[in-house]
Amino acid sequence: MKWAIALTVSFATLLQIIDVSIVNVALPQMQGNLGATITEIGWVVTGYAVANAIVIPLTAWVGGYFGQKAYFIFSLVCFVLASVLCGMSTSLPMLLTARVLQGLFGGGLAPRSQAIMFETFPPKEIGFAQAVFGIGMIAGPTFGPTLGGYITDTLGWRWVFFINVPIGILAVLMAMAFLPPSTKTVDRKNAIDWAGIALLAIWLGSFQTFLEEGEKDGWFQSDFIACLVVLTVGGLVLFVLREMTVANPAVDLRVLRYRSLTAGSIYGIVLGICLFGTIFVIPMFTQRILGFTAVQTGEILIPGALASALFMPFVGAMMGKIDARLAIGIGSVIVGFSMFLLADMNIDTGTASLFWGLILRGAGMGFMFIPLSIATLGAIPKKDIPAASGVFNLTRQMGGSIGVAVLATMLEKRQVFHYDRLVENVSLYNPVATQYLSSIEKGMMGKGFDPVSSQKLSILMVDRMTQLHAMILSFEDVYIIVAFLFIFSIPLVFFLGRGAKEKRPPGAGMG
């Protein structure tokens, strides 16, 4: 029965995780079909992400108020219905509304699944059980774009949403059959913390929108983005003050008194940057620099996902025998080394070079993912697991959003920087540059172009090559920064729990 529960919650979580990335490749078709602008259609992704982020910290309270099983099944059913509404949308407002509903109902699945896993399995078995759960968390962002591209090309963009229906129905039936009955842990006589919920929606929604839209709007050059920053900071301060002083908070921030949760949440941000940030960067490199199609890019990512899937059960089975912090440290070093390998790529890079870098990245994530969850949550008392799981999952998602936003901005800024430095060497005073330009001009005239056209074309070709080289250098910078981010975050492991060998006394893990 325990493993049926593990498969049920893993299946449901995979459904929600894939939906985060599967939609991206279908956006051009949606845009043309619904008559939307690029900025407008981007809110199909942004609306889902914002709603998802807002609901994650609330899942512990909602699950305690209605019961874990009832809330889990309710979330699944509503997620499927929202998917149908997405697929049937005939206008952009209808699609955006449905996507927000998807995010609100799907956001609770991952933290609830993780809490159910920790409540179901004893410490000595939680490692392997989390490996089953983690495979979906890793595979979803990787397989999502490939699956989305295939469905969009063969069936149309609406089936990106309709595909959730049969899978979702199966997940609902499994949840009804296998999830154990749960008690309501929140006293319904207590007043609902509406002010806390409102403040959470204000600051977290503003922050998520800031990350999603900042790059497109020029960051602080936009009044809209500046307002989001004010709402984020002000809302966060008021939210923390409210939740730390109210008797029955909507989000129990007091769980951050556990040292392992605080350290693990910070590490979760780093993990999110690598998992989601690099999944954003790698396709940009393969398609912009190497000229890969979307399908080819998806295929090149699959071996890395398989490496994670292979290592996770192995590492999970070892969690009862080794210190989880050791596995996290090993994984961080492997991921850091893989980023250095990817930083060495250039326009002549073949698929073999990409293959090994991505394989090592996948293996390193396999070493980190499960041990980090166990080291963060393993020593926390069961009564605090739901709230702690919500905080941990929120920070990991925020890490992904931060990673995509920061790395996208960094790519743009570093490309401009490198272009300016390279252009300084392309002048009439540089004999190498003039000789190269002269050779191109002669080649053009040899093909029948007149001298003036040959000169213009040669300058244009050199400029394009300079831009391409600047772009390659900017990708190199990003990979190196991510590598050092992992290496510099290794000391955090000393503040985490040891893992399955620990018990859960009432004060375990407090710092």
C-alpha cells in the first residue's frame, strides 16, 4: 500500500510539473489562433506561474482545514477541469483565466505529495520513496518541451491541455483508491487569516510577475516593474509581521526555526536555478548557436534526464547508509564540473560534447535532489512537515523563476559587453582585421560583386561573426557563474540534517 501511495502522488505531481514547460513550445500557435501579441501570449506562462507560487505556501493550511486526501483529490479534479477549459478557450481572456485556475489548483500537488510521502514512509525507506517522487520532478521540465512540440505539431495546441484529461482521471482514481483517510488538523472554529492570505497574494504575486515580466519590460525602466518592487517589499514586510504575530497564521513561518529547513530552502533556490535556469539557457544555445530545431533540442536533453532517473533510485537506496550531506556535496561538485564542460562549448561543438556535459549535469542532480529533501525535512516533526514542505517547495520554485530571469538578463548584458570589447579590435588600425576584411572582399568580387557591394557585405559578415562570438562568450559566462554558485553554496550542507539516520524528536533540527 505504501508504494501505491508513492506512485499515486508521484504521478499526480508529474502531471503538474510537465504542464509548467509543455505549454512554452505551443505559444506561437496560440498567438496566431487567438490573435494575441507576443507580450499578451506571454501571460499564458506568467499567469500560471504567479498563481502556482501564491498557492504553494497555503497548501499546509488548506490541507489541514479540509483534510489532506480531500484537498489532494479536489486539486486534481479542478486541475483537469481547468485543463479542459484551457483547451476549449476561444479568446485570450478565457485562456488566461483558465491558466490561472490551473496554477491555483496545480500548485498544491507537489508540496502535498511530498508531505504525504514523509508521513507515509519510515526514515529508513524515505530515501528510495523520494527517488520515485523525484524522477517526476526532474523529468517533467526536461520532457515537457519535447512532448509539447510533438503534440502541437501533430494534434494542435489545444491537445497540450486535453492530454491532461485521461492522465488526470487515472490520477484521481488512484488517489481515491490508495491515499489513506486524513484528519483535519486545523480547527475550523478559528478565524481564517484572510489578511495573511491577501498579503501573501500581494507580495508573492508581485514578485513572481516581476521575475516573469522584468526582462521584457526593461526592468526598472518600466513604471509597472517599479510598482511591483514596491508591492513586493512592502507586502513581504507586512506579511512576515502578520504571520509571526497572529495566533492562527495562514502560513506558519515559525517552521523556519528549524535550521535544516532554513539552510535547505536557501539550497533549494540554488537547485531551482540549475534545474529550471539551465533548462532555459541550454535550448537557447543549441537553437541560436548550433542551429538545432526544437525537436533536436528536446532529444539532446533526454539522456541527461535519464541519467537523473538512473541515479535517483541508487542514491535513494543509499540514504539509510550514508550521510545525506555527503551526497549533496558530491552532487554539487558534479553539477559544477558539468557547467564548466558546457562553458567550453562553441560553434564547432558537436553533440558528443553536449552529451557528456548534460549527462554529468543529470547525474549530479540525481545525487542532490533526494538527499536535499531528506536532509531538509527528515528531522522535522511530522506535525510541521506540511508547512515545512510548502516553504521548501516555494523556495525551489522561486529559484527557478529567479534563475530564468537573472540568466536571461545576464545573457543580454554580457553579450553587449563582449560585443563592445570585440568591436574595439575590428578597426582599420588592426592589421589582422583589415587583412581578414580584404580577403572577404576579394572573395565577393570573385563571385561577381562590385567593389562597393563587396565592401558592404564583408563588413556585414564580420559584424555578424562578432555578434555570434559575443553571444558564445555570454553563454560561457553564464555557465561559469552557475558552476561557482554551486561550489560556493557547498558550506550550507553543514547546516542540514544528516538524513534517514536521524529521528524526529519534537525539537529536532532546531538551530
